[in-house]
Amino acid sequence: MGSPLQQFLVAVPNGHLHIAILIAMVAALFVVLAVPISSTDADVPPPAPPLAVQSAAEAPVTTTPVRLRFGDDYRPVDTRAATVASLLIEQGIVMQPGDSVFPASTAIIRPGMVISLRLVRDVIVHEDEPIAHRAELRYDDTISLGQKVVLQVGVDGATRRSYEVRTVNDDEISRSLIGEETIAPTNQVVLLGANIQNQLAPPGEGQCRSTMAVWATYYTAVSAGGTVTRTGTGVFRGIVATDPDVIPLGARMYVPGYGYGVAADTGGGVIGAHIDLAYGANDVYDWGARHVEICLLD
């Protein structure tokens, strides 16, 4: 058996095979022309585009307004959390022993909900009370009068107190002292020259920082009732008592008729523009109280 065309070709005599092939081709063409013509590809509408699928990232974010309460303080929050527990995680609040939250952490978040928190914390607090260093003046008669040499830089100290502090919602409710430590200050030590030899010539032009009209008197260790000055030095020529609010301790000066001096002492009667010139036991008292214009060197 075979197709009708094959059966036809077999049945044709050998001498007429080419005629049979021609007849078969005409029959095939007739069959093709007899088939109805369908619409072309141009007539077929394009396929509908697939429906867009909205991703989870593009979906609108839904938040719920709630308020966190810390004592009398209310904090509005828009949250995506479903429960109070997840809200606390979202807000970075870590509950510790002694803390409480209401409603419970398993409660479902609802619009307008107020979540009350009581956070108890025990912390160590350090407080420093500064201790100011002092300036210690030492006089050296091997150094020219008024010259300064810093032997030691001053550093402030402090008293450190440590407290255990309990807070509730950041409000301190109690504290107790658990330790105290004192760090002593390091005093500044300055050497001031007291050698007046070769220091009697008046300062040259431009050496005075400023001038000041003062009332000048003189004193001795006997008249002052003591042999030690305010800064710890002895009483000798070149030491000048001043009002520190007017001429600070350590200031160098030149007093016409007396010579160079250093502000190194104070006195109850030395107030304002008043200086008191010191004389040692072996010095010649060649000063009489009078007004004079002094040269301040620094």
C-alpha cells in the first residue's frame, strides 16, 4: 500500500512515466489552489502585553500611628510593626530586668495606641571638681633682677567622685557615692632674679611697656612685722609691695631714685596706685614717700 500518487505511478506503463509525472504535478497544484486562503500575518493582531506584576518593593508602605509614653513624655511614632515586641525592636529599645511595658509585648498594634514604657537604668557617673594650681615664686640672687626662669609648668588637679545613679526614663531618682579620688595639682614654679648689681641704669628708650604715676613709700622687715613676703621671699631692696589688682605679682618695674624692682609682696595699706619699696637690714634707707612715675617693664 502507499499513497494514491504512489499507486498511480506504479500502475503507469514504463514508456509513459514522464506523462504520468506531469499529470501528478498538475493534480497537486489543483489541490493547493482548492485550499481556502487564510488571513496573512499582517492581519493578525499582536499578542496582548502581559499584565504588570507589582513587586513587593513597589507596594505602598502602610504605617500605623502610635505614641510611646515615657512618664509624662509622649513621643509620636509611625510604625510598620505588627506587635508591641516588634515595635520595640524597630525603635531600638532593649528591655532589661526591672523594665516594664504596657500593653504587653504580645499586643497587636492598633492606630492611636499608647505604649507606656518604664525603663530603669543603673549607671556609674564620674564628676570632677577642679583644683587650681598655684604659682610659686622663688627668688634667686644669682639671676639678674626681674628675670624669670620657669622651673615647673603648672597643672590643675581634681577631686573625682564616682556615683551609682539610678534613672527611670532618663530621670535621675537616686544616687550614692561609691568612691572618691584626689589628683593633686602641680604648682607652677618660677624663679625671679633678685640680683640688683649692674641693674641701676634706667631702661633705654622703648623698653617701658607703660608708665604709671604712683604714690611710693618704703618698708623694712621690722616695720612690716615679718621677714617673709607674700610670695615667700625675704625682705630686701628690689622687692616691691603692690595692689595685685593694679600691678600683678611678678611684674618688673623701674622706680626712679630707687632702681629696679619686682612686685613680690602685698600689704593691707597698699591699695590702688600705691607701691611700697622694700629695704633690707643692711640697706641704706634713701627713700622718702613721694609721688613718682614708674616704668613698667612687663
